[in-house]
Amino acid sequence: GAQMSRVQRELMELKQRGQVKSQADKFRDFAAPLTTPEEAQAFLSSMRDKHRVASTGAPPPNLSAGGMDAWYMQQKQSEREMLKRRQEAESLLRGYRSGFTPGKDKKAPARMKSLSEKATSMNKVAEAMADPDSDDVYERATLGIQRLNIGGGGNGSGANLVGGGTPSKKAAPDEAAPKQKSASPPPKMEWRDFIEPESDARFPPESGRYHLFASYACPGSHRALIMRALKGLEEVVSVTIVHPIWRLTKEGTDDEQRGWVFGNTDGTTFVNTAGRGGPFSADFPGTEVEPFYNSFSVRDIYDKAGDNAGKYTVPLLWDKKEMTIVNNESSDIAYMLNSSFNEFAKNPDLDLYTEEDSERLNDVIDWISPLMIHGVYRCGFAKKQEAYDKAVAELTDAFDQADSVLQKQRYLTGDTLTDADIRLFVTLFRFDEIYSVYFRANTRLVTLTPSLVNYCRDIYQMPGVAQTCSMDHCKAHFFCSHAEWNKFSIIPKGLDFLKLLSQPHDRD
């Protein structure tokens, strides 16, 4: 194996002497059962000390924007556990002061095991989300909200295993290949196969062979749907649109999660995952029944492919021949739709990743990143005022730069539509109606920015794009799926941004 550095050797020696502890060990110590007044007092003191430590309240800097979502949910879960522990400690002390000596807690070992498992699960979530190479922000966010308990998945057909697998030999130009990690974490499944024209390719381009599971609400899905429409692949790659409102899957079990589900036409209704809001129809307009297995949820599709590792996200590209997953990274899927089906596409000459624009494209993506979902999530999940102020200032600067650039030229890199424009469009489409309200990104509005309004109109009015845009789906998802943020699932009315996009633009 590789020779250890001096720092690694010293750290190992300290661990062997018990002078340093892992995060999970620290959590176990902190969450150990309280059986004496001294332990209860020590626990309460440690909580007071913890709150005295200065903190920015911001997530770790190495997290992707989706990781911020998981980090936020992790904090909420931890806070609930600590509140329960504090109540136990105070109860124990009250009993002691009144002369009552508590007996041994018979449930303590089970509770300690449960809390230790939660610590390990939280660590796995942090590792899974701290992936700066991933561009699939919303998918990472979905993983974080759906589940704080990621187990090691099996080695399903077609999946790459992080830490032990081989990354796909192709990747979207703006996206690095997965890093090979020196440690050996529990494997999680990553579906990163590519559709390619080589004679020995497992997944060659074929008309009618592949199916896209997508959501009108998810920005990554929306990007893939727009690419499919612009290339004219509606008759080549079939699609199923999922229900916009998340529901519980495997409800009532230890593996209960919430996530994407399919529509059904049986007339049923449901409420949000907190038992409030609605009732919502399972037959939401624009949603469809899952065509292959009549599955209830997207999670069921992953199960069919042998993947139970926890990332039950869309968009998802499915192979109808092998009945397995090809890829579930939105950047990869968009790139394949752009490049892999040209022999079947109605618009084969359209290329949103042209070589001559690649350097400018990457430069644009760099400066516009704070305006994308990355920046929006940083505003929405900030837990300290200074963290929010920093995030919203960077978002505002990027917004103003986009305004300045698009006053002078038609698209972000010049006169040619590129993938960067599609990314910006799916963000601006949601900005006024959702992000400015839900994530406090309210220093600017697209409606009040003529260059951006006309830019959005230009893209919206391209053939096929309007059919991919559903504000009803977007608002239903964001305002009804997260009951801890909007417990009665009230959907704000808004200013009808979609109607504004139907008006003539000035970009010709």
C-alpha cells in the first residue's frame, strides 16, 4: 500500500493510545445512556459549552449545494435527539434532587445502539454529499432530504462503486470523473454508464430503447427534458413524468423515506408527510403511471435494478432492453441527449457543447454558479445572518452580471445557445415564484429585469421548450413536499411568471 505520511503516522499513534477519537466515537460518548446524576450533569454542561463556542452556522465548505440540504436535515435530526437527551438528563436530576434514585435503564443498550447507528449514518450522509465533482445539485439535495440512513448497496448490474469501481470513460465536459478515494467506505451505487456508438458498447444508441423518468419540478430533470425537446428526440427517448409532491415510501418500516412517486388514476388523495395540507390528488395533471412495473415510487425502480443504497433520484435514464438503469446524473443525461442520438434526432446539427465554446462555457459556469441552485440553497439553508448575507450578496452579484452580459449579447457565451443557457433558464424560471419566497433569494426579481425576462422568453418560445415548463408542478413540489418548512402546504399565488413568458421577446 502507499506509504503513510508523518502526519498520518502520528495520527494513528494517537488513536492507538486513545488520545484522539473519530466523529462516531465522540458521538457514542456523547449519546451514551445516562444512568447517574453525575452523567446527567456532565451532559448538560457539555451542551452549554457547545452553545458557547463561536460558530458561523454555515455548513462545511466542501459540501455541494445538495450537501447543504442534507446537512440542514442532519442538524434538525441531531437537534431533536439532543432535545430528547436533555429532557432525560433534567428528569434524572429532578428525581435525584427529590430523593428518588433511578434504576438502571433497561432500554439503554438499545437506545445507545440506535444513537450510534444514527451517528454512523450521519457520517455516511456527509461523505456522500461532500462531492464537489458532482453537478447534480438537486439530486444530492433529494438524497439528503429523503434519507439520513444510507446503507451499502449491492453491486447491481451496470453500477459503478465509488471507492472501488471504475468511472465511466466519458463525462460531460464540465464535470470531472469521480475521485478514487484511498479509504474504503461502504460502497454506494453510482449509475454512470454512457450511450455510445462503439460496436462493443453495452448501451448503443437505438431509437425506442431508452426511457427517461423525470420531474417537471426538478431543475436537473427540466434541463434533460429541454435538451430532449430541442434535439427533437420525443419519438426516440420515451418519458414518464413523476408526481411533483413527495410521499412516504416503505411507510411504517425502519427504512421509511420520502421521495418521488408516480401518478395513478384510482381516484385516491393524500396529505403531506406530516399529515397536513391537501388533500392532493394522486392523479396530478401531467403525471403518469409507471409503464413497466406499475410501480408506486421511483424508489421501486431502483429496487428493480438492485439498488437500495439510498439515492432514489430523477432524472433517471432506463434501458428497456436490459431493464436496468443506465445513468442518473443530470449532466451526463443532458450530454448524451445532446450527442448520442444524432442519427435519430430531428435537429442533429444542434450542439450545446461545441468545442469552440468549451472554454467560454466553463468560464460562464464558474461566474454564474452563485446564481444557480448552489447559491439559492446557500441562502435558504443559512442558519446565521452572516452566512445568509454572504450567500445572498454573491447571488446578487451573479444576477447583476448575468443582466449586464445579456444586455449586450443574446446568450451567455455570445450568439450561440449552450448548455449554460439551459442551466440558467431552469433557475430563472423558478426564481420569482419559488426561490425568492422559499429560499429568501429576494434581492432581485427576473420580472423587474428586462434583459432576463426577454432572455427567458427567447428560450421558452423555442420549439418544444414550453411543453417542458410547468409552474404548477414546480410550486406543488417545493411548497408541499417539505412539511417541516411549510407544514400546511400552502402554495403562494405568485405573479403568473409563465404567462409573462408567452409575450414577444426582443432577442432577434
